[in-house]
Amino acid sequence: MTTRNTDPVRHPCKAADAIRAFNHATLPTRSGRPGIAYPGTVYNAIGAMATLAHRLPQALDHIAIALADLHKTRHLTADHGTPTQHATTVAKALREAEHHATAMTEALERAHNASSPLGYCGPIDDADDL
């Protein structure tokens, strides 16, 4: 749990770094083998991505609430245009992102369910998926 003295932005930055690390860890090998060797790993990765996507709408809503409060209390300025114009655009885009995150969650849950019955029947390499 974070305290009010903790910069909340560090959390999505860490999540972005974790996705980058996942991307690097799952790159195909030089020999062309996939970076994920087994369907169980696919299942677990999709499940983790679904969990991440499921949590995004609430996080985006918290950002929108914070910005609305800053606007309502007249604590916003703008380099050009008006604070209202920019706050309205941000709020609209965040709502759109929430809808996309919900759709992504639903798609990932379908992929997770569809990958559930898959198994592996090839050779086992102890160095894979460590």
C-alpha cells in the first residue's frame, strides 16, 4: 500500500518496465525458436496480462477524478487554450481508454479460456521457460 508521500507514477512506470522485460524475455531465439516454449507458459502469461488489463479502468478513473478535482478547485492553468478545454479533452480520452481496457480485458479472458485445454507433446528441454 502506498502512502500520500509516495509518488504514484512510479507504479505504472514499474508496470511498463515489467512489460518491457517480458518482451525481451520472450523474444524468439537466434535459432528462430519461440521465446515461450510451452502452452502452460502461454496460459499463465495471458492470465497475467488479463489481470493487468482488468485493473487499468480503475486506475484511469482515479486519474480522471484527480484531474476533475483540480479543475473544480481552479488549480489548473494552461499554456494555451483554457484549462476547461484541456481537462475536457483529457477526461474524454481517459473514458475512451477505459472502454478499450475493458475490451482488452474481455479479449484476453477469451484467449485465456481458449488456451486452458492446450497441452504440450514435444521434447522437453530443461533450459526452456526458466
